[in-house]
Amino acid sequence: MTATHTLTAAPAATADVEGRRVLRKALWGLQILLAAFLLFASALPKFAGQADAVKTFSEIGWGQWLRYVTGAVEAAGAIGLVIPRLAGLAAAGLIGLMGGAVLTQLLVLEPAWSLLPAAYAVVFAAVAWDRRAESRQALRSARSRVLGR
């Protein structure tokens, strides 16, 4: 009976490992695409003062400083997404940014457009979950450095 369980457990474990590899590759592809989008199509236009970005942040009504802060968070998140050790932490931070974007779209701008940052937040949540072990290790390492241990 034990031999049967051992023999049936091995293929299941192999299938789990293979499924995890496929998931990780798919997430890497999404991370790279989202990082490129965040950096080139979202952050850089904010920094450059593209007319659409200036207009959008004028409509929000909090001042243009928010455009620069948002661009900086997007750029930092984009860079973090492509660094394996930081990908989970970057994704977690970007979930917060996307939450703000959803609320801004719903309450101030165009409610139908709130679906796009909500979809991004779902992908970022998947990345954060997949990279949770690396995130824990990065936080432990940072804590050790700060506390001098």
C-alpha cells in the first residue's frame, strides 16, 4: 500500500512542479510587458509633461506634483518588476497604485476606465503571491542590514 502511494505521489509532484514553472514563465512575460507599459507608456509621458497627462492631472485637481509622484512610483515599480528579488515587493506596491487609479477613475475621471487598473492589480497580485518567498527573504535581508545583525 505504501509503495502505491509513493508511486502515485511522484507523478503528481512532478506535475505540480511543471505547472508552477509554466505559471512562473507566464507571469514573467506579463511582468515584462507591464514593466514596459508602465515605464514607456505611462511614467515617461508624465515626466515629459505630455498634454494628455497634464490635462488628466488637472482634472484630478490635486496639482501637477501628483503627476510626478505617480510617474516616479510607476517607474520604480517597472524596474522592480524585472528584478527577481524585488518583483514581489514591486507588485505589492503597484497594487496600491492601481487601487488609487481605480478610485480616481470611478470618482473623478471616467468610471469605465477603472477596469484597466483593476485588471493590472489582479496581475500584480498574482506576481506578489508567486514571489512571496523572495519578498520575505528580501525583507529579512533588509531588516538584518538595518539592525546590524
